[in-house]
Amino acid sequence: MANAETADAGTAAASVSRRRPGARTAAAATAQTPRAAPVPGGSRPDATHADEGHPARWLILTVLAAVAFMAQLDLFIVNVALPVIGQSYRGSTLSGLSWVLNAYAIIFAALLVPAGRLADHFGRRRFLLVGVAVFTLASAACAAAPTLGVLVAARAVQAVGAALIVPTSLGLLYPAFAKRQHAMVVGIWAGVAAIAATAGPPVGGLLVEASWRWIFLINVPIGVATLLAGLKVLPEVRAVAGSRLPDWLSAAGVLVSVTLLVLGTVQGPAWGWGAPKTVALLAVAVLVTALTVLRTLRHPHPLIEPDLFTSRAFTGATIALFLFFIGFAIFLLSVVLFLQGQWHYSVVRSGLAIAPGPATAAVFAVSAGRIRARFGRVWPAVAGTLSMTIAACYWMLFTGTQPHYVTEFLPGLFFGGVAAGLTQAPLFAAAGLLPADRATTGSAVLNMARQVGSAVGVAAVVVILGTGAAHTLTDFHHLWAAEAIAGLLACLAVAVTRGTGQRGS
């Protein structure tokens, strides 16, 4: 229905244009993309043209890729430093330390969709720059944290900044580029996310050699530089004039349901899955989710429009990202814990040992556009999700208690890198199948699915390994079995919900 209305509006605008040669009507501008405000530095309001894109589009892409890389790197860079962080705070346990990851994951996941919708209404550039400022200040607070509690609180504030950054960065890309280039730029954006995810452990390992606090301090100069560049380069994009804010009860429902679901998942191992408070938390989460879905279906302006999920490809990508990142979170955290705990590698040696994974991911990620042009959207995602399963199965079959890195561990890292490089770009590109004014919301939904999956994956690691300091090889084999299952289910989600009518779509 939305597409038909857009087409009708475009037809009417074209008719007016023919009656008044050379005229470019407001209807024609707003029917296709959200309204672009004047660009800082004196650019005209109509600098973003549907056919050619913004004149500074490559600078815009550079800035947005940098801020997205910074926000997403921090999701994974902390993993490798957890054992060292634990040494700084006496009495800390794996369950307690997991909150350095979980606090970030919960807040990030819960705020992504509300932040995306509000950014559409009040201005994507404004929200992104505020997000960069919050993220940078919170990074400095993390680096200076005197206690584990302060570190967890600062990580939660960091997550607020990241939630403002990630969906708006993709939402600003679409209007800046011509429609024919959307697949390419989304591939680059998602490729940056893939590289950030897999580069986290090796980069973290090198920084931890000086001090674990450097994994947060490194964000400060990057944040300041991108904030200054963003002020100069980024255009403002917001909803068309007269649009309404989304239903605040829908927004509150999504916020509460995601928070309770992730909180119950990550606390289940510590409280016990049958404990009254765990059961109560998850039950309330299910109830709030059901009420939110019901209101979303009935309200004229819900936070998440139900028609987003009329696209089978978008629905499949959402489910697949959730499942894939359960396995990917297990992959990333298990690698660090195995190398340091089972093979007794140092932090730096662990980071260097993991480096081939990000290198492989980078090769496939930067080629995402060409791969999609050759094989479509579905087959790279299928190959990527299966590669994660292959990595897990290889380690289950060949790893032992004695370190044999080249023969027993390196091949699994290669397949893990292929998974990261191939899977994320085509799944995130599903946001490009939506109308242009839904790009930020679609991106937020996909990122929320990813974050909830990551939180579930971290919880799975804690459940399977337990809270003790020592873990057996069998424990890690159980982890990798869970990773393999997650990869297979993600592959199934991509395959059964693939779109129709397009080759490989």
C-alpha cells in the first residue's frame, strides 16, 4: 500500500512537472526520500538529488563508516580484555565480568529502534553527532573507572551513544547516494561492521599489552575527529513536513520488552533458570512483548510499522541476524577463553593468533558488492552462515589440550572470517529493500536483532562454561556445538524466507 501511494504521488508530481517545465515539486522530492535540510557550509537544500546523490557523498560515506566502525568495534574489542579486567578488580567472577558486555548489549538493543524513529523525525545528523559525543565521553569514563560497577555503568552510557550512531549512520547513507548505488554502499557499511566485529580481539589484544584502559581511550581521538568532520560534512535528513511522532506506548513497550528479555537471558545463568525472579522476568517480558505487538498492529503510528515484515527477505534477514549472532558471540568469546585458558596464550599472543580471522573477513567484506552482483543476496548469506558451522565443527573434531595452532585452530579461524565477511553485508542490505523513508527504522530493527542475539550468545557461554575459573576441553566442545546449531538455523532462516522474483534475492 505504501509503495502504491508513493507511486501515485510520484505520478502526480510528474504530471505537474509536465505542466510547468523545469519545475521540481515538493511532492516529487518528499515522495521518494525524507526531507534533506541545508548542509552545513552553505550547500543548497536540494543538494541531494535522487539520480546523482549528494556532491560530498564519498566524504559522507567516510565519516559514517568511521563512526559506525568505532561504535561496533567496541561491541567486540572488550572480549579479549575480560580476563585482564578481572585481574584489576579483585573478587570479580565471569558472571560479574560478563556485565561489561551485557550492560552494553542490553541498552544498545533496547534503544536502537526508538533512537532510529526519533532520528527520522528530529534529524538523523543531529542524533548521530549527539551519539558520537556521548560515546566519546563515556569511553573516557570507562578508561578511568575505579571499580567494576563504575565500568559497567559507563558501558551502559556508551551503549546509549552507540544506539544513536548505528541506525542513523545507515539512514544518512541512503539519501546521499543514487538508488543504483544503494546495494554497494550498504555492502561497504555492513563490511565495516564485519571488520569491526572480527578486528576487535586482535586490536584489543595489542592495546591490552599497554593497559586494558587503552581499549576505551582509543575511542576519544577517533570520536573527536569524526565529530568535527561530521559537523562540517554531514547533511541533515529528517521526516517530511507534517509527519507524526511514533506512538509513545509502542516505543515504551519495545524498550521494556527488549530490556527484560535480554536481562532475563543474561541473568538466567547466575540466578538459575528455575528461580522465581528469572521466571517472573521472562514472563513479564513475554507479556509486554505480546501487548506491544497487539498495539503495533492496531495503532496508526506504531514504533515499528508491521508492513516492514511484509517483505519476506527483510523478515528472514531479521531472524537470521538474531540466530547468526548467537553463534558469532559464542565464536568470539570462546576463542579468547580457549586460547588464554586452555592453551595458556598471553593476551597479546591471543590477539595475534586471532588476527587471521579479521584479515579473512576484510577480504570478503570489501568484495561484498562484487560478490552480490555475481551471486545475488541469498547465496553469500547461505555460504557465510554455513561457514560458521564449519568453523565450529572443525574445532570440535580437531582441537586438543596441547597447542597445535596451524593444524588445529587456524582453519577454524579462516572459516569464521569467511562467515563474518560474507554474511553481514547481504543481511543488512535487506534494509535497502524497504521504502527509502524506512531505512533508519529497518536498520534499527536489524541491529536490534543482532544485539539481542549477541546477548543470548554471551549468556550461552556463561551457562555452558559455568562461573568457575577452569574449563575443560569438553566444555568448549559443547560451546562449539551450540555455535554450529546457531549457524545452521540462521542458514535455514535465510533459505526459507528468501524473496521471490529476483535472482538470488
